Amino acid sequence: MLINPIEIIGNWDKGFVLDKHISKSEFLGNDIYGYSQFKTERTKLGELVYQLKYQNNFLALDEIIIIIKSFLDNWKELKMVDIILPVPSSKI
């Protein structure tokens, strides 16, 4: 699976996000309760995370693990890693 790792800078030695969560989002208007509605297209990894997080589809976890393992297997600096911290997506 194609992912697009992006290095992120912060209060750590090195950090990456493996891909964006959403590739495209179109505002459709508000529903009858005034809530914004969107037509959302997610990246493959974004869809898997969505399925796991919001649809309780634990089968998505197997594919997420395969993607993460593939990234880590190709990361030459991994031998110096002390911790891997998964961070959930946010609105920020």
C-alpha cells in the first residue's frame, strides 16, 4: 500500500505521520438539525483508521499493523528508537 510519510517537528528527536487522514472533503450544507454535512474522501490509511475508531471494525487493525510494520522495516534509524507513540488525529 502506498503511504505518504511526512516528518513532523516537535519536542522529540524524530517524528512522522504516515499519511493524511482525508484526501478531499466537500461541504454539502447543513442537515435539518443545523449540523454541517460533508462528502469526505479518505486516504487508504485514513479509511482504515476511521473504520477502527468510529465503526469499531477491529479487522482494520490487521491492515494498519501491516502498513506500520512495512514503514518501520524500511526505517534504518529504527535501531535507535526507544518508543513508538501512536497519536490520534485531531481537528488542530
